[in-house]
Amino acid sequence: MALPVFQVVTNDQLPIYPIDAAERLQSHFFVEFHFRRWLNSEARLLADWDVRGVMVDLIMISQDQTPVGTLPQNPKLIATMLGMSVDQLHLFCARDVSPLRGWVPCMAGDQVRLMHPVVTEMAEKAIGSRRDREVERQRRSAAKALRDLGERMVAMGMTRQASDRTFVERVDHWLTQNCTGNRTEAVIREGVDAVATGR
């Protein structure tokens, strides 16, 4: 008899997985694993020692899935990923505490996948950290572009204009909108003139 987690589910009322399949974590090689949370979790405390290993393996496997943090619903795929037979997986899942404890069906796009609230939290945090790093990278890049533009304007004899940060920001914006190549002196002068004359 199929175990409940392996029953095919297509219910429209399933929870929607919060991470889009298009979300990529290309440099996702690190998982923030709260070891005290794991050590004190009911799942670990009640599970057999070999089941604990499978539980952790499933968490790690899910990090490389699409969407990140999910598992397929198909037991053959899960067994293959774990390097065991389907029969072995079913024997593990028949224990008092299954390695799939906490994993529930969800809708991930048009697919039914398995999700786990703690693993989902981990994946969302990884995505949030990546976005924070990208925002910070963009902020630093923008600040450097402004600083470089101001220095170029000073070198070109535009010290007064370069001392006005708002003016420099407006020139930078004009250049971003109108200059696809290098910011040559001629292009910078054109940008300064355009901002100064309100063009």
C-alpha cells in the first residue's frame, strides 16, 4: 500500500510554493543550517539514527532542485537521489518517524512537489541574502560611477559643477540614458551641457 506522502495529489487547494521555479541560486553552495534547532527538533529526537542521516540528505538534495528547496513527489526519483531502492525508501518511511516527516505536497507552478516549512525558510533566506548582496553590489557600483564622474569633471575643469552632487547625479542619469559606449570627455561635456540647459 502506498504511503500517504506518495499518494498522487492534484488538489487545487494545495499550498502554493513561495519560490518561483525561475529563481536561480547559481552560487548556492552554502546552506545556513541551525545545528541547535536540528539537535533539539522532535524529528531528530524521535527518529532512528539512520533515519536522521536520510533526513539531512533530503534537505541537502532539495537545495539542488527546481524550485530550490523542494523534492519530487515520485518515490522512484527520491530513492534514486538518495542512492537506494524504492523498497528501501518505503521501509524507511514505514518507521515510526519517517525521513519524509514534515514534507507535504504543494503546487510549484503546474507541478505537485514536496515542501518542508523549515527547508522553505532556509531557501527563502538564501534567496534574500543573494538579493541583499546584489542590491549592495549595485549601490557600490552606482556610488563608484558617481565618484568617477565627479573626478573626471574636475579633471576637465568643471570643478564648480562637480561640487554639486545633485548636478553630478543628473549628469550620470543622462549618461546612463543616452550613452551606450565609453564615457569619453566629449560625451561627458554633452551630458553636462544637456543637464545645464535642461535638455
